[in-house]
Amino acid sequence: MPRKVLLIDDDRLQFRLTQAHFDNFQTDRYDLEWAETYEDGLSKLMSGAYAACLLDYQLGERDGLQLIREAVARQCRTPIVFLTAEAADRVDIAAMNAGALDYLVKGEITPRMIERSLRYAGKLAETLEALRLLATHDALTGVLNRREFDRILAEEADRALRFGHTLSLVIVDVDHFKRINDTQGHPVGDVVLREVARRIAQQVRTVDRVARMGGEEFGLVLVQADQASALDVARRVCAALRTAAVTVNETLQLPVSVSAGVATMPGDAGTASTLVAAADKALYAAKTAGRDRAVAAGT
């Protein structure tokens, strides 16, 4: 099935010319779709339905540079190829700096050039996405890493304070994990951590975030969740580990439990750092009370 490419351009003639170029591609096949306005173009681009986007500089009162910046700020992953005119001095460089992966000069465009540019932008986007995942995700478990956890928690804490929303943090710790490593070996411990991360991820909403904070400890950032909701999530996580042993291989199944501490802004903390401290204190209380349970701060 041909992949879809979005052209954002306020000139219908440019759409027809671009379609004619697409019809003369030698190797790749794409379906070209057109957005005539800034608003429609941005909406379609953010849908994630396109393999690439061709974006014109002139878009009525606003321009393509502004659209790129807005799309990038909204975490757009679609590769963008910028279309410039010969008279647009250094606009091409500005577009690359804003987030475009390639650019073409309208007066020089040929079918081969567009085909090459789309292929190049797609490959570069794949490479950048792989690098982004390496920089933001834990290699062992696939969830977010500690650096990304700190960034997201600080961002969400600021947003919660600004708009008066609640924000909850759950810290989950694998009970007696050192014993697993000592008796079964670190490769088995790695299997356990991957399975714990998988089961945790099944208990949260798509808007929430799960991160490995370090070692056998995981953090769950729950946006607009009050203490009762967060405590319910934490209890479900505990149950998800308690109810079924972790299958390591055909001959080894390990019973695994976790403990969880819950804290909520604004009730338990006023900043990201104090939220972590409150959740960590609640986690300690859960461990002290016998493990395999969730405890909320202040209870």
C-alpha cells in the first residue's frame, strides 16, 4: 500500500505540479494529500498519518517556519521537507534549524529530487527517533529512564501548579530484589525487571508515564490524578505482580511482589522534589508494614 505524503501549500497550482512529479517517480510510490491552510495543515500533520510532509514557506498570514516550530513543540515525529523560493534568502537554513530535515528550492524541483528528498528525510527521521529512544528510555526495560523521568515530573509539576491540577507520583520497588540477584543471578533479575515494567505499564493510562528510576525502583507520573485514584493504581500494580509468578524459563517461575508509595500535589508536596520525597517516605512505610502493599503519604 502506498504511503501518504502531506503537502501544505496555499497554492492549488503547486499541488497539481507536485502531483505530476509524484506520478513520475521511478521507484517509490506515495499518495499525495493536500492541505491549503495553516490550521488544516497542522491538524493533519499532527495526526501522525503521513510518511512525510512537504511544507511551503508562504501560508497566508503565517508561514511554514512558524508551523514547523509549533509542530515540533507538540512532539511531531513526521519528517518535514521545506519548500522555498530562490528569493527566500537563508529561509532554508532557518527551516532546518526549526526542525525540517531537508529543503527543496521550488524552481529547481524535479521528480527525482523530490523522491530522493523524501527517502532521505524518512531515513534520517528513523535514525533520529532511534537516538531519541536511546536518550530517553531505559535499555533493559524499555520504559523511560531516570533523566526523562526527572524532566517530565518537573514539567508536569509546573503545569499542575499553574493550572491548579492534581498530580500524583507512585514509586514502586521490587521486594527482596537483591535476594533474587544473589540466588538466581543477574540475568534472572533482568528478566524480573522487564516483566515488572511490563505489568506496571498495563495498569496506567496512556497519558501517564512509567520510568525506571534506578535499580529495582520505578516511578509512575499520574497526571490529574488525586490520591484515591493514584492509590488505586498502586494497589493494582501490587496485585498484578502478586497474582502470577514471573516465568523466567520453562523450568523456573519466581513469585515476585512489589511495594508502592503514593504522594499527591498539592496535598503532600508543592514541588517535584518534595513530591518524590513524600512518595519515597510512603514507600518506606509500605516496606516497614510488611511489603507487598501500597501506602499513601500522610496515612
